[in-house]
Amino acid sequence: MKKIKFGDIGNFEGTEFLETVLCGRGNFRLERILSKSSASPEGFWYDQPDAEFALVLEGFAELEGADGSRLVLGKFEGVFIPPHFKHRVAFTSQNCLWLALLANEMKVEKNIFA
């Protein structure tokens, strides 16, 4: 066993810190992300081949879809983003800590999403 301290990032320069914590032979990766009042560049859209589940552990964030949808996530709220769903980070709080799971195959087993 090995302990992972998700919130222990220390000091870093810039507005975002991203680190892959675990990965599995190209099938999945688990990332921890710390955003400091950050947003995606204007006109930039993520268009990822993998499905993503992102969970806010601390702070808050607002996501925007290319379809015009907007979603605010608070502490312990998450979002499932299907492959190739164009989205961007509209803004985050000063210290927004995320846990993100990306996988080439993922489906929602239980609909707990509002």
C-alpha cells in the first residue's frame, strides 16, 4: 500500500497544476488538478477521446459546453463528460482541487447525476 495525499501539492507557479497519479496500461488515468482562479483560454475547447469523470474535492468550478450548457460544481460534486464532448473551464475558485478519472471506456452504472 502507498498513501497518496491529494491536497499536498506545495507551492507552484502559474494558475494550474496537473499530475497523473495512477494509470493503467493506456486504459485509464487518475489525475489530481489544482486550479487557482483559472479558466480555459478564450475559444479553446477540450475534445478528448476518453470519457472523463471529474470530482471537485475543494472549492468550486464552472464548466461550459460547446452546446451552450453551463454547470457549476461545488465541493464533492462531479460530472461525467462523454468522449468528444467539447467543453471548457469557464472559471474556478482560488483553490479548486479536482480528482479526474479518464478512461477509454466508461459508463454510468447508477444514475445519481441531477
